Amino acid sequence: MLTDIHDPAVRSRALDALAARGVRLPTFAELADPTTIDPAIAAELSGVDPDAPHPRNLFRVHWHNDESRRGLSPVPGHVVLPSVVTGVDAPIVVLFGDRFPMIGAHKVLAAYACLVPRLVTGRFDPVEQRALWPSTGNYCRGGVAISRILGCRGVAILPEEMSAERFEWLGRWVVAPDDIVRTHGSESNVKEIYDACASLSRDPRNVVLNQFRELANHVVHREVTARAVERVHAHLAEGRGSLRLSAFVSATGSAGTLGAGSALAKRHGAKVVAVEALECPTLLANGYGAHHIQGIGDKHVPYIHDVMGTDVVAAVSDRATDALFAVANDPAAAPALDRRGWPAAVRAALRHFGFSSFCNVLAAIKTAKTLGLGSDDALYTVATDGAALYPSELPRIRARLFGGAVDPAKAEAALARHLDGASIDHVRELDHQERLRIFQLGYFTWVEQQGVPLAEFEARKSRTFWDELPSRIPAWDAAIRAFDDELRARAR
């Protein structure tokens, strides 16, 4: 459970290294409720650049950053997409991931959760070891950011076809150029990422923090992201007691964010909807392929995916996400949005939407239609990252889908086809047998390829396995508080 002290000498070296850098560590409880952060630290944050590798930015690794990303918002940043936009009566609520510090994406939360329990229990040596962060784009950036703050080497392992902006960011943050490992292919080529990790991990100084397997990734979203969704829902439900938290929708990727769905299902009866690219329908149809929805790696079932707690699988085409991204970010498309009467708040929020954000929204629309949800049924999802990560992709999209240039007529046609036309096709409600089919598909990755013991793999079928995971949080927080107390003592 990563709660007992594994190696006191390693832990002591970590304390010395972090104390020298002025690091303090937030607990998971503080990230779930930032109003509980030490007021002295909160006061320091006002003068800290949210995009700098500053130790205090660890206390911004939560959903409550305000629009400036310098202060706190009592309600996490979000937008409600009304029926004039979505074509369904059910409100679709999108939380903004680009308000997270340093990387402008919520994956920095998962990176913190995967490393810190190891660090405070003497299982990771920031002086002697390198942290390997396998990813399709955002998790590895989060890992590099957390690593740099903690004074250790972080290695980003990601496909070579990810956006130029990601590689430009990494070039500014890594310690050395060889800390960026480009693997073959796109977000669909996760096996190649695993192979690179296997090769690098032959050196015992390299520690793989595999987001697809680290249960802390599931747990932190179950604790922190689910609480953020509940605060937004409570805000929207004020004076409207009939509003239900009916579904949580998220592209699979590592399946970490879907952990929030496990909590929302238990506490609110929400349906949990896993989303993937239609061009690579692994969960939907045991399929394969390649796609352009950056950040949602596939062709495998993540170890931390609570498959037996998933209710719906939906697939969305990358042609749709490409087209909507172009319409949202090309000024030539504005007249089409004017004619449709999109509210100003929605249009202003589009800068928070990257490719997977549009994927999540389209899947939410398809889910609302499939399940027959109405105006009292709110669907929640996340905008993992924002448009700022993808300007270099616009020329490709214009050439691929718009004949080289967007204009109002083409924009309207794209909206009609991909937004109005979002249908119940490629959506499947899961019964027990369907869940079992998807669960068993994970055997080939985790048991045959990655060497997970069969009994450990099969234990994840049990509801008890997943529902007991949150009990790790108090123990982790106690270990973090003890470590932090010693950091303060060393700083005196």
C-alpha cells in the first residue's frame, strides 16, 4: 500500500534534497479541499507564477484555481453546455483542466499522486534515481514538472506524433535533451511506450511510474476529481433540487480520470461512461487502428480501469473532434456560431477545449440520447487540456477536412454533421457479459506482456477491490504530513 517506511536512508536523502529546495508537500485532502491549505502557504502563492517550476505550485495541483490561475475559486471552473449547443435537453457540464499549474492540464494531479507516496516512504530516491513517465502527452509533462520541482530527473516517454507544442514545452522543462524519449506512432501506440520503459528500466536507477497501472492514479481522481464534480453539481443544483448527477463521461486514456466515476456512481448512482476513438474501438469491439484524438491512448485496457463498474462505452470519430476544434479556433467559423445563437459564455469557454475535450462532449451527447436523459439529468465531463496545446495542428485539419481553409458554410456543414449528427451509433450499454469481455481483454497486456500475476489481475473483478482503495488516502496523507513536518524542521 506504499504507507510503511521502505528504506529510511533513501527517505532521509529525499528529505535533505527537498528541504534544500524549499519544498513543502500538500496532502490529498488539501488538494480535494484547497481552503484547508496552510494560510501562510496560500499567501505565498499570490506572488508565484503558475507556470513556473516553483515549489509552491504543488499547492495549485487541484481543480479550484480561478481564471487567472493565481487565486482560488470556491467552485471549480466549468461551463454548462445548453441544448442550443448540444441538441439534447440534458445539461452537459465540462470542468476545465487547463487551470492546473505548469502544464495547463489535469494530468499533473495524477503525476503528483503516483510519485509522492513513493517519495515519502523511501521508495524513490530523487538524488540517485530517474522517474520515467510513460504517456501520450500530458501525464509525462506533469511528471517532468513534478520531478523538476522535487529536484530529480524526469524522463518523458511519448509518441513522436504528438503536437509540436508538447515537445516545445518539454524542451524547456527537462534537465537534458535525452530526457525526452520519442516512441513510434501516435496515441494508439501504447505498446511501444511500454517497450521503451522495459528497455530503460533495465537500469535500476530508472523507476517507471506507469499511469496505466499505478492505482494512485485511480485513487486521486476518485478522491479529488470526484469532489470537484460534486461541488460544481451542488452549485448548479442550488434552488433546483430536482437536478440529478446522472452520468460521468471520460475518454479512457490511462482510465485514471474514470476513477472519479467510480465515486460518483457509489454516492449518486451516476452512470460511468468510458469513451474511445471510433478509429480504434478497443473496448467497443476488440478493435484496433490509429487516430488523432491526442491523449487517449488505446489498443489495450488499462490496469486501473474499473471495467466491472463501467456502464456505457461510446466511440467518437477523430474526424468529428478535428472538425469541431477547427470551428472553435478558426475566426472564419464565427458567423456559423452567430447564426446558431451560441451563448457568449460557451464561446468564451472554447479556449479550454482540446481534442479530447470535444471527444468527451460528443460522447456525453451520444450518452444522453442513448439513455433518454432529460433536463433534470446532468452529465459531467472534463476538458483535459485546452486549445493552447494544438495551434500547430490547425493546418493539418484545414487540409484534411476543409479543403485547405475554413469558411462559414464549411463550418456550418461541420457542425451539422458532427454535432447535430451525433447519434446513438457506436454506443453500447454494458451488461455483465459485456463487462467481462472487456475485462478479459486486459489479460493479454497485463498478464502475458507485463507479467502481472493472474490472481492479482483477477482480483480487480471484485467491487470490494475498488471500493477499498480510497482507504489508502488517510494513510498516504499521514505519511505526507510526517514527511512535511520533517521538511519544516530541516528548514529551520
